Amino acid sequence: MKFRLIALITIIALVIVTVGCLKKSSSTNVVTEIPGKQKMIVVVLDKQTNAPIKDAKVYIVGDNTVYTTDDMGKTPEIDVEINKDYFSKYTDEVANRMNCGLVNIVAVKEGYGKHLEVDYNLYPGNSTSVAKIQLSKNKKATTNCNLPDVNYIENIIKAYERFEGEGIKTENMIKYKITVTDESSKPIEGVKIVIPEAKLSSSTNKKGIVEVDVPFDNSSRINYPVLKDYGEVTVIAYKDGYATKVVLRAQINNDKNNTINLKLKKSDGKNYNYEIVQPKDSWIEKLLSSYN
């Protein structure tokens, strides 16, 4: 009986230790789900004087509420929906590891040009996020495209480095020509091109060119009041000896041939560079005209 009691205690102890070790080891591998909302304040300033602008109207795209700034140019505290749906177009490896969401902001004030803040990175946490926006007096509309979180770029590069895919086929396929050169404008052969949204990979020929068919899709995971008349894709270029190149929001037009020129920089390490294509002026004008 004594032996059985000792054995039972030993088993229980082993179970407790094992469970504790599992919890400890898994904590570094499990991706924490970020909250659905984050508190933020928008501060609107005069671009020339940096003075606060009172009674500016601030809109969070997708939210019909109008937020008005006070004497300090600040809006009330806003509960913002964190949009992670934008990343769902990529693999789960990318989407689940994102540590931030995106929010788009419009600011309007009589006597100033309207302003669109694109893809402001919103990080969930205990403190309130503060977004600062500058308006220009008597100027046309302005736009600021925020650079993505480095974590976002690194995850995309890693997730698609070994990706192989023949692409999605739909009723509306668009020709897309991609030309890759080095810094001396010499064509680079054998550059692996990946377009995640199309689930497509291919390689450049001796002329540094690859031509592919991609589906046209102008739907948006952001609830803009005005639909874009063009599609957007991500283009990634891999080649040993060169820094990986990532182009975000590369534009695909439905009624014309589409081309993009990529320039790769030589690199001995795991370096990369990226760029983000600003939305078309015609679309920005239509979008901002819906906010008064």
C-alpha cells in the first residue's frame, strides 16, 4: 500500500512537471490573437505652423461617426476596429503573425485641403494610440501612405520564399508583364517572381522578363465608401546574390496591358527592400469628395 501511494505521488508530480514544461515551451510558438479594438486619439495640426486645428472633422474609414477636434486639435478617445482582414489574402503564416492592424483616416477642415491617411499601423495594447495628421492651408487634397510594419515584410518574404504555384484561374484574367534589371539596368535571368494574391510563381527569362496572367479583382478588405476601379497585388522578387524586392499595392488595370519594372540591388546577406504604390489620384479625389 505504501509503495502504491509513493508511485501515485510520483506520477502526479511527473504530470505536473510535464504540463508546466509544455506550457512554457508552447508559449513561444503560439501566436497571440490581438484584440478586435484599440483606443486611439487623432491629433490634427497645421502643417506650416504645427499649431493645433480646432473643429476639424475626423473620420475613421468604415465608421460613419464624425469626430471633432478640440482646442488642442485632439479628437475624443475613439474605439477603433483593428482591421486584420487585409492580411487574410496571404498565407496563415503571414496573417496569424501580424502584430498590428491597419486603419485609414480622413481629416477635413474648411480653409484646408482634405487629407487621407492610408494604412496607419495600429498596435493593440493598454495605452491609447495617437495618430498625428497635418493639414495644409488652401491646398489640394494630400495623402500619406504609411510604410508597413517591418514584421509584415519579413513574414511575407519568409512565407513565400519556397512557394510554387500555377495561379488562380477566373473569367477575368489580365496580362501582366514584369521586367527585372540590376542597378545598371541589365536584365536579370532566373528571378523568382511570386504574386501571393494570385497564388502564382514564375521566373524571368534571359531578357529579365516574365509575362503572366493574373485575375482582376478590385474588391477591398477595407470598407471604403468608393470602390477602386483597379486591382492591387503584391509582387515579390527573389534571386540569390540580390536583396529581395517587395512591391505592395502594385496596380492592375482592367482595360489595358499592365507592366511593372523592378530593380534589384546586389547583396551578400539576407537584405531586402520594399516600396508601396500610392493609390491613384483619381480614386483619392472621389473618396475624399464623399467626406465633408
